Amino acid sequence: MSSDKHILITAAASNTGYGIAEKFVREGWNVHITSRSAERSEAAAERLRALNPDAKVYAAALELRNPEDIFSFFADYDSRFGRLDAFVQCAADLGITKHDIFDFTVEEMDSLLETNLRGGFFSCREAARIMKKGGTGSIITLSSVTYDYCVRNRVGYITTKGGIVSMTKAMALDLAPYGIRVNCILPGLVSTDRFDRMPDAEKARRRAVYPLRESYPSDIANAAWYLATELSANVTGTEMVVDGGACIQAATAASNPITK
């Protein structure tokens, strides 16, 4: 099975981005993936090609902290393919530090702003520039449920993730006249390499807040599939929460663990 549709996914060499790419490869789309490392991107593309011989997978390097790299990447993409049906802005600086707000540095904040907000904005805008020519398209951003219910010592990350939600809504309004939809996925805890490396006790502590379970990359991929396709033809400017029910609680895992 193959499709003439094209999707571009940033940070898709592993974890959530790779899970999204896997979903669209299995559905036969033309899938374009990026990573900061060209070697990692191509290695991931090789694994994806093995999943569906009919699907085409393209790999490239992209550094969101460098606007000129963003502009040249999308110009090259446009000249080669001239079509983009869906774009998933998955790349992010997680801003994980071991100190509190008073020791948070200018360099740490700059890195978060440059990747998550500035890089996120310009990559989405350049994707929209290509979609505009076709009169249709879907842009999907990834924020986090922590923008709404906060965790300690992540103020920079949470600030930028809240900005992504606002950016998504503003872009949805600006791009609607061109037939381009813009929506945001808000994951909770996702089972990624970083989660897998945690001690069992820490995994149990984090899982305790989820009425259902932590998410897998495939859960985020299914949300992306809905938002990228005609299933959501009249949906734009929305926040889609995929968090196993964590946000329906007012308390954290430490004070309100789930008992089963």
C-alpha cells in the first residue's frame, strides 16, 4: 500500500518522533524525517524502510536552533518535492536540569527559546509556505501537559511549552484562509529511552499519577494520524491531550497516587 501524500517529522530518529514516522510508513505515506545528526536520521530511515517496501522514507539533518538552516532545508525540500501534506514539529529541548529556578542560566533559557519557540515557529511557518501553494495541509505541534499542570524545576521548559500552545492557536487563525489546519498534541509521560533508563522505583512513582498508564510513542502517533488526515478536516486550533488521564486530577503523584 502506498500514498502520494508527504509528511515531514522533526526529531524522528528515535522515541516519539520515530513512533509517529512508523505509523505513517505503515500507512504508505512518503515520510521525511530529520534529526540533528544526518547519520542518526539515515539509520532510522533504514529501519523504517524495512517496515513497508512500498513507502518512501527520506532522511536529513536539521538544526532548529539555526534559522538559516531551517530556511535552507525547507527551500531544498520545496525544490525537490514541491508538496507537503502534513508537518509534525516534534523536536524539543527538554531543559532538564538538576538545579532550581535561582540557578537557571541565561544559556539554558536561550537554548530552550531557540529550539522550542523560535525554531518551532520558523519551521512551522516554512512548512505552511509550501502547503499554501496546494491550498491544504496540517501542521501538528507537540507541547506537554506540564504547561497546564506544572512540575518543579522545569520553569524554562514549561514556559516554552505554553508558548507552543499559544503559537498553535495564533497560527491556526492566520493559516485557516489558506486551508491549513494547525493543532497541538499534549503528551503526558511517554515511554521513551529516557524513561526506560530510570530506576524502577522512579518509574513506579511517575506511573502512580496515571489513572490508565503512561503513553507509548504509538499513542502519540495515533493522535498525529487523526490530526494529519481528513478525519480531522474541520479541526484546527485545538489541544489534544494524550496523557492516560493524568490531567483530570488536581494533585500530583506524590500526594494523590492511584491505587489499583
